[in-house]
Amino acid sequence: MKNIKLTIEYEGTNYAGWQRQDNVITIQEKLEGALEILTNEKIKLIGSGRTDGGVHALAQVANFITNATIPGERYKYALKFLLPDDITIMDSEEVDIGFNSRFSATKKTYKYIVYNGELPKALYRNFSYYVPYDIDIDKMIDASKYLIGTHDFASFMAAKSSVKSTIRTIYSISIEKEKENELIIFKIEGNSFLRNMVRIIVGTLLEIGFGKLNVEDLCKIISEKNRELAGHTAPPQGLFLEKVFY
Amino acid sequence: MKNIKLTIEYEGTNYAGWQRQDNVITIQEKLEGALEILTNEKIKLIGSGRTDGGVHALAQVANFITNATIPGERYKYALKFLLPDDITIMDSEEVDIGFNSRFSATKKTYKYIVYNGELPKALYRNFSYYVPYDIDIDKMIDASKYLIGTHDFASFMAAKSSVKSTIRTIYSISIEKEKENELIIFKIEGNSFLRNMVRIIVGTLLEIGFGKLNVEDLCKIISEKNRELAGHTAPPQGLFLEKVFY
């Protein structure tokens, strides 16, 4: 019995997200289908976490247990002939049988790209959130400091999600301008994230950047634990799962 | 009567290229359709040149003559509601009635991206040429110098193209590695280009980088004026029309 760990890049545009669901096409389903052809077994792939439809991954991690004797490092070569070209394997290896992509993860980093130009751009459309308004980046950077640390992030979770605990730790948030200030890149590092948490944080920080909310509002949003107080959920196409740490 | 100049960004993936043709979807047709709605006239759009199916533009230029009284700078705002999201207008302005996007152009720059990683990458698939082989970049840089200047580029033109002259001038070629050497970026600047010329130049330089051809072969390819001697045509998705100068 082998435990195989895959590191996966994908463009989420054409998928209803990571997790297998009825009647829609998902990344998990495509990967499991390809692995079933290779191993001749029913495969249950464990991802480090779900990503929503339209969200991308630069290095999603997933693992599966198999009786197939294929060496771990062979999967990355074999899978390229069996996967659609918007799902690619960056690495594959055999790992300790106790490794679990989800529960063994200690830290994750996400990137969120806002395109802050005046007019929409064809090449950014699936990879950024087009926001043609003035954004005060210094206000966002100041406010972001209040999110660092261990907090109850219930206000930053998609409504109707059910989880045991809404307490999470954010280690860092960086916000930088790139490409002649046309892009604003958010990088968020935390131990684990609630459903839509990064997108709601970005939406809320943007509303601070617009001057619609201020730092006091942000403190109240955190303490009240009420999704309705936080800002909008930034759309999925700007979000990239960047790295999962173990 | 006004002459309106448009600067256009597009992703070529879903189009059969710039130029209007029967039975396929083209960028020219999408733009003319949108302009006809705005102006209530039949519009003939003049592009700076054609791009093939799958080729992208960061700043294609096109112009059209119209009796509509719409101010030039309004087109860029109005067109965003009428175009598909993979064709976007970066700028629009009224120009001198004698301006012609094709014949007034004095210089063009193209960018070609080779992805030189071992395994394919989902996010690069529509925006680069995946070449998982060793490439000697110094050999390519040396060889590229022989292409600079005014030459008969008949060997670097798609077979069966018909043009009056195959003499063109290349002002510069740069070849650089980026993103931890995973990308090789070619930038080519010239007065005008033959059909597939940039893609055949890149294909030929890559064969020099592989060690399949050498500098003497390149000189022979140029002097013999025979398409069959040059290297392969690099695929369209790595090519970007970067800028048109007037």
C-alpha cells in the first residue's frame, strides 16, 4: 500500500471548484478519473482543502492511498496524458502512510489579484478582480494589521457554512502594487481558512480602500461575528491557492 | 467624417485570428459588429496587420472611418458593453483622416514566450510554447545577430503566402530568461513582418538552441530563400503582438 502526494496547478475557470459534486465538472473528479485509469482502482483523493469554482491553484496538494505498484514519481509523467490541459501535476511522490493533505497541513498561503485599471483587460479577465475605482492602499495596509493573529473569523465566513470552530490564525497579510500600479496583489498566510475567508477579507479591505468602511468598522466586524457586517465577497477569479505547508 | 483609432488587447485562444473569414469567429468581425451597433453604419476596420488564430495582442491598432458624431474617446467606454470579455479596448481617439493603421505603421514589436519547464503548466497553456528540452540560450543569442538588419526573409514566411516583396528589416532581437529560468522571452522589433515570420524565427532559433541547427545553417537558410530549410513554425499561443509604432 502506498500513499501518493500530488502537487497540482490548475486554472479554475472551467470548473465548479475542487470538490466532487453531482451534475457539475470538478477538479477532484477529473483527477480521480485519471488516477482510476492508471491504478485500476477506485481512488479517493484527499485535497488540502476545497477551492470554489473559478479559483486557481499554483500548488494545491492532494494525496491518495493505492495498492498499485507504480512508483510515486511516475504519476507526474503518466498523468499528463490523462488530464485536461488546465489541470497539471507539478510533482508526485510517495509519502508516509500517515500523511493527510488536509489534516497534516500547517500553513497555507493565498494570493489575490485586483486589477485596478480604468478599462477591463482581456488577458486579466480570468485571473483578477477588475476594480476601476480609486483605492487607498495605505488604508488597506493599516487595517490589515487588525486581522493578523488568532481571532474568531465568523464574520469572514460564507453564510450557512458549518464548521466546529471559526477560530483561525492569520500570520501575515501583504498588499503591494505591481505593473505600474495597475495590479494590487494581496498575499495572506494563515494556519487554515474558512469558506470564502480570503475573498471576504479582500472584499472588506477593498471597502476600506474605497473609504466606505474604516478601521473602527473592521474591529467591530471582527468582534460582532456576523457575516452581514463584513464587506462583499471578492469574486473567485482573482484568487490563487499559492502554497500549502506541511 | 471622423477617423477613429482603437488600441486593442485580446486573447486569441477562442478566435480564428484577426481577419474576417467565412464560417469562423474572428476578432475583426466581433469589433466590426460592436462598432456597427454604436455607429449604425457598416464599418470596415483596418488592422495594423493580421494575427493568426491563437495569437494574442497586448496593443493591436485598428482604425475606421465613420460619419457618426460620437467623440473618439467615447468608444473605449461604450465598446466594453458590446464586446466579449476576451477583446478589450485600451484606448480610442480621433486621428487625422489620412491615418491608416496598416500603412502608417513604422515599427512593430512582438513577444514570444517559451515555457521551458519539465512538466506542462495549466496557467501557461494558452500563453506559451511548452518546450521541455535543454535549450542553449547563448547559442540562440549569437545566432539571432545574423537576423538583424535588412534581409530577404523569404525562408521565414509561411509557404504559399503572396506578397510583393519579402524584404524586411529587423531592428533588434532580445532573448531573456525569466521566472527562475522557466520562461524564455523573445522580443523582436522590425519594420514589418511576413506571415508567420516571428513564429518561424523562434522555431529556427530554438532548433539552434537544441543543437539541431547551427549559425552556418542559419546563414544558409537566409541566403537560400527557401521555407523548407528554416526551422518549424512555433505554435501561435506563445506569440503576442506587443506594440505598433507610428
